[in-house]
Amino acid sequence: MKDTNQTQVTEFLLLGLSDDPHTQHLLFILFLGVYLVTVLGNLLLMSLVQIDSRLHTPMYFFLCNLSLADLCFSTNIVPQALVHLLSRMKAISFIRCAAQLLLFLIFGCTQCALLAVMSYDRYVAICNPLHYSSVMTWRVCVQLAAGSWTSGILVSVVDTSFTLRLPYRGSNSISHFFCEAPALLVVASTDTHTSEMAIFLMGVVILLIPVSLILVSYGHIIVTVVRMKSAAGRLKAFSTCGSHLMVVVLFYGSAIVTYMTPKSSKEQEKLVSVFYAMVTPMLNPLIYSLRNKDVKGALRKVATKNLPCRL
């Protein structure tokens, strides 16, 4: 039986991805590079949308919100992970761990909602182009963006509450590189079934429901595109949706593996977490910029405008 007289832990030890010093140094270099690309890519994308008036459209407004969520999402996790890769004591206080968990869920859940909103925007643009300007007004866009952030906050508060309400006594070693709900539940000193069910239900709300909406939207989009007589029109429609679909598959796929499937090995869970916590926020601006003529045009315009100043 567990000792009920043990006191609540005041800090956790994050065991990280490896205990080998050489591997940790390599991971530090890799993660630092990924983080710098993430910060620069998302800041550049948001700046271009603000600077170029041609990008002042609903699609890029939602993309700015996604870049902001990506930037905050990565910043909440990576700097601490970098510090721990170079330090012997990989401790994090209970309060800091709770804050990291809450922020991680807020920005992650908000991304889920934003991706669903962006699919609806593409559905209206392609399936109802004549009514696009009257449907996707700026007031509607602001409401959809605000609703995405609000839903992210609400779901994160529920998940965090059900995770942190549990007693944590005895072992405080977490086999992870940041404070994530599934990893924390493993070291809880009581039955976690209720908390696991609550987190699963919130996963249905913020993961499966948006995915369903995305699938419905793209089902209508595919039918509409196939019926187009113009090959150029079909190519343009698919190109505008291709970037979004790629981001959806990358982010939702890894998140569903972690929160909506039977538990796998700890090493596999950590690798999946690396993907959606570090890699996806870096890839999002690259995917949208490299595959988008408008963004590349705005970048060339800014570069050309500033070229004389450099000379």
C-alpha cells in the first residue's frame, strides 16, 4: 500500500529524451536550430501579412492567429528543454510545471480549433465564391478567431484541473522533456481513471469534432473542384487547400496518437511529442510560404524595397 503520510511534491524531475551527455549536446544543437527557424519563420509570416495589403484577407488573418499560437506553443516548451539539455539538475517546480501544462494546452487546443476554422474558410471560398465576401466578413472572422482561442482556453482549463487535482506524492520523476498530462498522470499517487476519461472526452471535443468538420468541408471542396470545367481553376483550388491539408495531417495525426489512442511505449510517446511540440510549429510557416504565391510575392516585394537601403 502507498504511504498516505507522504507530502505533496514541490517539484518534478524531467528525465528528458536521453541521459547520454553526447546525445544531449546533439539534441541541444538540433532543437536550438529548430526553435530559431520556428521563431523567425512565424514572425516573418506575421510581419508579411501586416505589411502587404494584398494579404489582408480572412485566410491570412486566420494564418496569423495560427502563427501566433505556433510561436507561443513552441516558446512555452523549447527554451526550458534547451536549458535542461545542458544542466545536470532537470528540475521544474510544481507551479512552473502547472503553468507549462496550462499554456501548452491553451495554444495546442487553439491550433486545433483554428485549423477547423481555416477549413471552413476554404469551403466558403471554393464552394460559394460569389457569397464569400458577405459570409466571411471581418466581424465573422474576429468572432471565429475569438471562439477558437476561447475554446482552447476552456478545454485546457478542464484538462489541467483534472490533471493537477490528483495527489502527487513519492516519485517525482517524469519520463518526458516537458510537463504533459499523460506523463504527469503516470506519477500520480492515486487512481487516474476519472482524469483519463475527462481528458479523453476533451480530446473528442477539441480533436475529433474539428477533424470531422475538416473532413466534411474538404469533402464538399473535392466534389466542387472535380466538377470544375477549367483545369487551371482546379489546380488553383487544390493549391490553396494543399498547404492547409498538409498542416492538418501533421498536427492532428500526432496529437490523436498521443491523446486518443491506447498507450504506447514511453519512448514512442516522447518522439511523437517532439514532432507536434517542436517540428510542426517550425514546418507550418515553411509550408504556407513555400507553397503560396501570395506570400512569396510579398516576401520578394519587401526584399526588393529594402535592397537599396542595404546598398
